[in-house]
Amino acid sequence: MISVQTVFNRKFWSTDRTLELIAVVFSFLYTYLYIKGSAWCWLFAFTGSALFTYLCYVRKILAESFLQFFYVMMAIYGYFTMEDEWTTNVWPWETHAVWILVGTMAMLVSAFLLKRYTNAQLALEDSFTTAFSLVATWVMVNYVHENYLYWMVIDAVSVHLYWKRKLYFGSALFVVYTILVTAGYFRWM
């Protein structure tokens, strides 16, 4: 467990730890500004995700590194396609079942490839968060309310994944995200 004393120890503050904290702050600002409908959110999404791309690569959570790079691209896409007003859609359970099957297949293929051909750590968890984040992002950009349910599970698993790779601030960010998406789901029901 990380202690307050550890956080104030100079040895704790490596360049990567500082970059992680900046990435967490930018990612949180992205979420806050996105909720507020500010186009500035995409700048913070781009920067935070770019930093996490590097950090995940260095910590050998390679699928997550790919996912963060995907978010960099989505930040660019989001900036150019942001609309003024959003409406919420509902998909039938059969549509969600198909996407869950797609996510599961992608997760299994990714985990197999990571274990067999790389030195990736926590390959199954890494593949789970990556595959299902891609699915959840698709559900989200289609303004489907149930995207919150996907993110609740993904963010909870991400807490564990980041903690195990000693990305403590990133893990804390995913705790906050888990709380926010849970509140968001029940708020918009």
C-alpha cells in the first residue's frame, strides 16, 4: 500500500511518476470538461492519453498502451466532430450481446498474442480493459445509455491493472471514474 510518507519521499518522484500525475490530472480535466460540453476537453484528452500511452508502454501493459493511443486518435476525432447537443439512445439486449461477444473474442485473441509473442504483464486483464474499452467507446459515441455499465466494469478492472503495475495515480483515477460512471448511470436512468 502506498503511504502519505512515501508520496513525500523524493525517491518516489521519478520522471515517470510526475508524468503519471500530469496524465491523471489531464484525464480528469478531460472528463470534467466533457461533461460541461467544452471543446477544450479534447486537448486534455489528447495530452493525457499521449502520456498514458508512453507510461503503459514503459510498464509493459502493451494492450493498454495501444488503447491509450486509440484515445489519442479519438481525441482528434472528437475535436472535429463535437456536437452542441446530445441525445441518448437505447439498444436492445441482443445488440449488446453481439458487442459483448465481439469484445470477448478480441480479449481472448489479444491475451493469447500478448502471452505468446511479448513480455507483456497481466495479459488477460490488459486485454480485457483494451478490448472492452474499444467496445464501450463505440457504444458511447453512439450515445447509448448503457455505455455506463460497460465503463463500470472496465474502470473497476483498470484499478487493479494500474495498481499491479505500480501506476498508483492512474489507479486512483480509475477509482474516481468508477464512482463517476456509476453515478452517471443512475442519474440518467
